[in-house]
Amino acid sequence: MRSHRIARRDLPWTTASVAALCGPFDMPSREALLRAVQLLTERYPHCRIGWGWDDARRRWTPAQRDSASEAVVVDGDGLVSALTIGETLDRIDRDTSLRTPLALVRFDRYLGLRMSHAIGDGRTFNEVFASVLQTALTDKPYPWQIGPAVRFPLGSAVARTFGRDPALLRATLADRPHRPTLPPGTPAAWTPARRTLVAVVPADAKRAAMHAAPGASWIAVHMSLLLRALDSAGVPVAQDVSVVVDLRRYLSDDSLDGNFVTGVPFNVDHRHRPEAITAMMRATLRSARPVATQALATMASVRPYRAAPASSDPTRPVRVTFSSVGQPPQIDALPFLPGEPPIYAGGVEPDGPHGLTFLVSETSRASVVSASFHDNVVSADAVQEALTTFGRQVHGHVSHQAVTPWSG
């Protein structure tokens, strides 16, 4: 494959990265992992695992079929366990020796990943972990299930969604949330200081929590409890809380690679119960507002890439985002070692200096929620307090006070 331009939908993410961790396993050798990268690159040249890019980060340089860069797989240092997930994710993210867009970090019993967000979203790192590990264990290319299936995916999603049902336009306009205008503040110089904190929820605690919130989704339980915990910890949260939505649901083929997600704002706060948040999210998905949100953002964008801000306003509230990769069956099928919780966790790029992003990832035996933020703007102590409160509430089977949801 020749070098080619990075797609417009991936360009905004060339300066952002994802760190992820999966294990524990009886870890294959570095040589077996390199062999897996080579086999996958030969069988699925579009998989992006061994890809590089030019100095300007505007063009992909796909791997050659007869070789894979040894820089893609490196040995990691330090002890990794369920108690050091956040620290390990931060260490992976800050490792300046990892120079390829996608790098695999081999620890004794865990496999780490640092991936440029331009490579893809959560669907991609699901595929990377499953494919590389299963290929390394079997020495046979594991089926790669995503690819460049649609040339203009956003246009296809808009046409398919609104072309079939123009009445959805009215529903989308009616579903728009209130976005408050904040007065200008006094910006101060700022540099990124990304930090990740993590909480692990065993499967039995999740089942009890879901039983206590009938009809609610697991992400809505997180939203309700974490917003309440942030309020208790004294963290000022902006009124428009975003939820990351996978737009592939609006395509006829959901196997698209790269980035095809958008952050959809909702007017929710700490007084909303999980059931109310679930109903709100389902109504929004039916209205197709996520497609409209991304279409408007794309049309309003003059430049397809974004630069990191150099200043921040310390008076601004925290911008909270929730995202979930669900319980991917290909991850659940991996041979996790018994006796410890299977860990599948990620740290993501916060939404600017005041961003606080919660990422929920799961297996059938455990759920992990990570909080990613910049600790020179958002208080790490307050976020840790909120995660601790969340853990107590989940293990206490969601003792959410009976309150009237705010409808403003």
C-alpha cells in the first residue's frame, strides 16, 4: 500500500492519544507479539497496526507486507496489577520512547497499548488487543473485523437517517439541550498534565447495582452516581454533560474503521436518577441528534485538525464526558488468568484543560471506570474522592436518594 492522506474525520485526533491496558494473561513473548503484528499486517494491510505517518502527520505510511517495525512492540518496566492501573496508563501515555502511532507495551502479565487517536476510536483498540493476542497465541491471523467500508460515512449516515424519515429533523430540533453562555474570564498560561484514576467494579456488584435501578443502562448508572459524587466532592460541573455516541449505528454497515464517534451534550446533573438519564439518552438516539451534532460540527470546522490550547480560565466549571466501549465479546474471549479481576481499562484525552472524561470498559467478570483529566486544573484529590464514593454506592447497591430530576 502507498502512503495516503489521513481522512478528514481522523485528522482532528493526530495530537491526541489513548493508553490502554489488558490482562492478566500468561503473556506471549515479545517475539510472538512481533510475529502476530507481521501476520496481521500481511493478511489485513488496512488494519493500521504497523502504520506510520509523515513528519507533518498528514499522510499514513502503511507497513510493508514483508516486515513490521520492531518499534511497534516494546518491553515495559515496572510491576502491573489491579492496584496500579491508573499509574501504568499514565506511564504508557508519557513514554516518549514510543514513537510509532500505535505501540504495544509488553509487561509480565499485561499488555499495554498507546495509540494515536487518529488510528481509531474504541472499536479499534478492541480489535488491536483481541487480534494481536489471539494471533500471538495461535500463530494464525485472527479475523480483523473493521475496515474502510464506507467512503463518506457522515454523508451516508445523514442521508440514510434523515432521507428515510424527514420528520426526524423536527425531533432533532426539539431535542436540542440548553447550552449556557459563560462570561469571559481571565485566562492563564497552561500546559497539559494528564492524569488517570481508576475504580474497578466486580461483576456481582454490577448486577446488584443494575437490579436496584430497573430499566437503567450501566452507563446511566455511572452518570447518575458519578455526577452526584462529584457534587459531594465540591467539583463544579458544567450544565452540558457530554456522552460519546458511536455513529456507526446510523450506517448500514457498522464495521467502519478510524474515528466515527461524537460527543452529544445533555442537560443532566447530580439530581437525575439512572432511569431518567436512560430515558433521555434513548430519546436522543431515536431523534438522531448525534448525527446532526457531528454534521454541524464538521460544517463549522474551518481546519480539520486542532491545536492544544496554551491557556485556561481557572474559573470555568469542569466539562464532564462519559464514554463506554461496552463489553466486547472478542475481549471477553481472551484467556485471562484466574484468581484476579480481568482488567480492561483505558485513559483518554480530556476535553481541554477543564475536561474530565470517564471511560467505562467491561468484561463479564469486572467493569472498570477510568477518569482522565489534567491535574493542574482539575483536583486529583476531588476526583479520587468521587471515585471512592462511587465505589461505595455501587457496592451498597445504588442508594440514590429519591429526588425530582431537574428539567431545566
